[in-house]
Amino acid sequence: MKTSILTKDECTAMRGIAIMAIMLHNYCHWLNGTVRENEYKFHADRAAGMWQALTSPDDLFLANMLSFFGHYGVPVFLFLSGFGLVLKYENTTSPRHSTLGFMHIHYLKLLKMMVPGFVFFIIIDIMTPRSFHFYCDKIIEQGLMIINLFPEPNRWIWPGPYWFFGLMIELYLIYRLVMYRRPSWIVAAAIVVCFLAQVFCDPTGDTLNYLRYNAVGGILPFGCGILAARHLCGGALSAFTRGHWALLTLVASALVVVMSLYEISWYFAPVAVILATACLVKSLPHWLLHWSIWLGGISAAMFVTHPAMRKIFIPVSHRGDIYDGLMLYVIAAIGVAWGFEHIKKLKN
């Protein structure tokens, strides 16, 4: 029987690393003076700013790196989603669901994750300065997870990280209709088509922004997860030591930096990010792996609750105590997420 390239614990640890990257990014990119990311568009000046911050470090070095690179936690989650779907649904004993049944299961899973965090956020948002102006139709669209499909999704999705829910529901539908138990060349073709759809756009334009808020921008890491689960096995890598994996982590991390500098390679940087994260969890000492697994276990709660914690603590950083505010935010975000998970377990 073929062994998976990633164990269950390693996948959970990757989630832990990814959620920390996302959470820290979503704080640091709101700080004055930090280098902004190239997530939905490619701005050459931002890439140049990252390189300048990397080669000439100052007091904002850590915040700059988290601001610019932290959003790459999202493709790690997309990779793990595709990887997990194959392991769950594509072996011979897996239950077969109709498309409607499949989407119903996954929509409810996402909704149960989103609602408590959204309610928590809007309470905090109303109680703190500069609350967002919510509109009834946008709340409904967010709940139905179709808000990404409307023009200028970045203006209406609040809290911002919740764009991920609309993206995932699109990818689940594409998987069930197009990729589920179908030849892998279809997955590869989808990756190529989505790349071509992006590469012919203005790199700083609204069209690319829209595509990357939706499934076109997420197919690459999601499809890589599907292909990895189907075709890569762990047996061939059993001779690798922790030192080998650490070296590969450094090489892949360097690739992430270089690929982020240029528009064409930027489209494929998520592949290097996924490789770096997978190699990292395989190189971690047991105590760090244990903590990464623990963080992965509360990653869903941390994802939906951390925007509220950012709203509370970012004024501390805005008044000049940058890393004090960041530290308080991390402690609060992890603590609140642990509390949410603990309450959920008590209910069960």
C-alpha cells in the first residue's frame, strides 16, 4: 500500500505554521512603514521594497518580512485542502456523494466555522473605533459564500480574511465537478489554463485582482495538493534525515524570495512556499513539531477570530510600540482560539 508523502501530524503542523503566517501578516501589513505584499496583484515597487528591507535590515525588518511573505500561508491551506480531499474521497472504500450532497457537507462545515467568528468580530468591531459599515445584502452574500463573485470583492469582504470561505466553496465545486476521480492531466490542464488567464492581465489591474480573489488564483496550490496526494509517496524519501530536510527548507525558502521578485515567477512562488513548509515540518525537532501540531489543531478557530484581536491591539502598534502590540496580539489571538476550541469540545 502506498504511503502518503505527508503524515496526518505533518499536515496538521503545516496548518499551524500557515495560520501563524497569515495571522502575523494580517497584523503587520496594516502597520505604517512596512512593505506591503503582492497577493492579488504584482507591484514591482513592492518587490523592490522587500529586497531593500531584506538586504538593509532595520528595526522594522521582522514586521516587513511578515507583512510581505505572511500571506503565503493561504496557498499552504489550499494545498492541504486538495491533498486531504484526495485522501478522503478517492480511495476505493470512500463513500460516494452526489455533487449536491458533497457541496452541502462542505458548505455546512465552512458555515459552522465562519459564523461564531463573524459574530465575535462584529461585536468587537462595533465596540471599537472606525467600525465597518455593513450592508444587509453583503452580509447575506458572505453567508452564502458568493461575495467573491461580485465586483470589487476587496471592498465588501470584512473581515478581510473571510474571502477564503468564498474561494473554498468555489474550489470544492470545481473539484467535485471536474477533478474528482478523473485523470490527473485534467488537474494539470486546469493549472495551466488558470495561469494563462492571469498572465495576460495587467499585473496591477482590477481584472487580476478579481481572478485572484476567486478560484482562478487558487487552482495552482489546490491542484498541487491533489497531484501530490495521488502521485507522491513517502517511501522513496525514507532515507532523508532531518538535516536533509533542513537544507531543502533553506533552498526552497531562497526560491520563495527570488521568485517573489519577478512577475512571471511570482505566479509560481506558492509551489516553493508549499515545498518549504513541508520540508520545514519534516526538519523540526520533536518539541517544535509538537507545538506546530497543537497550533494546527486550533487553526480554524484562530483564522476566524484573529481579525477581532487585531482590531483591539493594533492601536498599540500604531502609537509606536510596534512589537509590544504584536506580542499582545499573538498571545490574545492564540488564547481566544484555544478558548473557542475548548468550548466546542465541551459541547461535543
